Amino acid sequence: MPQKGSLDELVITNPACGHVFTVETLDGLTEIKEFYDRDQHDLKWIGLKAPLGVVKPPSCPTCRAPITCNRYGRITKRANLDILERNVASNMSQSLDRWKTSIQRFDETTAKNLLGTAASTLQVPTPKKPPSPQKFNKARKAVLCNTAEKPISRADIRAENKKLHYIDSALTQAWKAATGPLFQCYEEIVKIADTRSAHTQAWEAAFSFLHEQEIEAGLREPHKLPRNPKQHAMRMARLQVGQPRPLADKRFLVEAFWGSIHVRLTLIRLAEKWLDDLNTVMDANRLSHFHVRQWASYIDFLLKTCSSDAEKARRVAEDSRSHRQIIKSVLHSLRIELEAFRFNLHMCKKFGTFKNFDQRSALRKKAEELGRICEQSRDSAIQVYLREASASPEDMEWVAENFTRTADVIVKEWKEIEKSILLQSFYQPVSLEEKLDIIQAFSFGKLFTF
């Protein structure tokens, strides 16, 4: 840390070029006051500060050579990190653009036709010794309870994953042939989620080192340990790092969550079409009821992973204080809740339980409850956004266009579902793809500039 001294009397020679300047000149040029706290009375340096915005590498005012004096080492290191940050941000933005292009090229109609053709030739008997469902339920629950801040892995959404599902290879082979490009897209989006910026890597390394030091100091002098030593160590490590955890890659992470959810929702639409095709084969006695139910449980699992990751995306957005990403993540959650119930309703009708009065009554009450919760969540999200954001006319217009319009459609859908269950009438689900417009949501690279 810079020490107290008479800046008018001290001079520094820049090692990179040999030019000599007063400390006062270089302190002003490098804006050192933005990096360190100083007592206004005796001018002592008393602590670290975290400068806002992007720091440019300090250079000699005479020849533009880099300033490499030890006194300004922290400033130079921060500037170098900002350069790396720009590179990472640019690469992640380009990766998102490539992912968007790949997913837009995927032909969903062709995939559905491939699945329909494959279904016409399927003939799969019931297994002689079906496995216990408890083992799979436990494994799926473990995946859903994973708290890691990244989308569920590609391996865990594959139908052929024997730890999570018991689906015959004849079905999974046809499924892989039709959906291969989607799984490749999914792998790319998960890689983006795993990317960490230079600032984040540096911050995490520093935090880990300082946290370990605090723990070791406590072990050497246990009589001085506070009541909650782990919490104390984390708090002290954060203070000593000298700046808050970087947020930029968190915003990219939210978009990666959205992208992974978009791929899974596309897979779910195809899986539901495949399920209808399998029902046809089952009716022709070429596929057992057991296999159809296994495929239905796979779809249910995909929906649950979407719900889990939408909630993670919202929490990450809250951590980075990105109000627009928060409210869009809420919209994803509302949409997934609706899709999950619609699938459940569809299965009740397929397997005949909808005809049961008690089952139908329970479904109607559940639809009414979830519709009410959806409406409350919509109103609460709007209030929070307008309170936390600037609530300017521009913000109000943005939230109306990007949230309220689609949220209103979802609320209306819940009312239509409840009505159709009550009257036992035909229900035609509305497609939310164009209204939600997930692909166009990826605009972070345009909003975040250096």
C-alpha cells in the first residue's frame, strides 16, 4: 500500500522507459485515490477501494510506455484483468451468437417426422424383470437437488442414462437420431455456463487463499476463535480481497441457463410427440404399457430439471442485481409450471384417470390454486421490478413488452384449463414459444459494453 510522504519532494523513475516524475504527478495520472482509502486529516492510507468501471493500463505521459512502478502494481494488475475480462466477454458473446444460430437451424418438423417413422416399425415387449422405480427416483432426486450454479449436465438429460431411466435401446436409438443436433447445442451452452471471467478467477483465488489463512490462524490460536469461525473467516476474507465478487459472468450464466431451458423445452415438445406415437404403437400391441410409462417419466424429469434451473437462474440474477434478468427468469418459471401441469393433464386423459370424478376434481382445484399463485407471482414480480429499477417510462414499457404481455397469456391459460376440466370440454393449449421468444432474450452482449 502507498505510504505517507511529501509528494512534492518524492520522484519516481518508471522502469519501463526511464522517465522521471513526481509521485504527485503519477498518483494523479493513475487515479490512485480510486484504489485506496486515505485519511483526510493526516493523509495516511487506511484501506483498499474497488474502482468502478473499466481501468485502462497506466502509461507514461511522455512516451506512452507502460508504468511498471511497484507503487502502482495493484492498478496495473486490475487493468490487465479488465483486458482479459473484455476478451472473455467477447468470446462468451460470440459463443452465444453461435449457439443461437445452431438452434435456429434445427428443423423441429423434420425431427417429428423421423420419430413418427421410427414409431411405425417399433416392436418392444415388456421386460421380464422390470427394475424397481425407487432406485431411479432416488437418483433423479439427487440430480434435482444439486445446488451447483450451472445447468444440469448433458449426461443427465439423456434418455439412455441408465442411472436415471429404464428405457429400451430401440426407443433411445430413434430418439438420438432425431434429436442429436439439440444435444450438441445443449453441450455448447453448458460450456458457456462453465466459463469464468479473469476477474472471477482472480477473485476466487484470492478469496480462497485469504479464507484458508483465516482458518489456519484460528487453529493456531483456538482461544481467540469467534462463535462462528467459518462465517468469520468468510467475512474477513471478503474484506481483505478489497472488492466485491465480479458480476459480469453471472449475467452470461443466466443467459446460459435460459438457453439450456430452451433446448430442453424443445426436447419436451418432441418427447411429447414421440409419446403420442408410442401410444399408437401400444394400441397396436407392438409396445408394452410399461415402456410408454417409462417415456412419460422421462418427460416429467425433463420438466422438473427446467423448473429447478429456472429457479437457479433467478437466484443468480438476484446476486448480480440484474433486474431485467430477474423478471425474465420469473417468466420462465411461470411458463414451466404451466407446461408441467398441461403435461400432467394430458397424461391423465391418456391413461383414463381423467374420467374419475375425484381425480378430475383434484385437478381442477390444483389448476385453480396454481393459477392464483401465477397471478400473484406476476403482480409481485412487476412491483419488485418497478421498485428496484428506475421505474421510468422506458422501464415500464420494457416490462410490459417483455414480461406482462406473456405473463397475462399464462394467467389466462390457467383459467382456460380450469374451465375445461370443470366442463370436461376440449382444451387446446396455446403455444408460448413466439410469445416468450426465448431466443431473442439473448441480448446481454449488446447491453454490456466496456
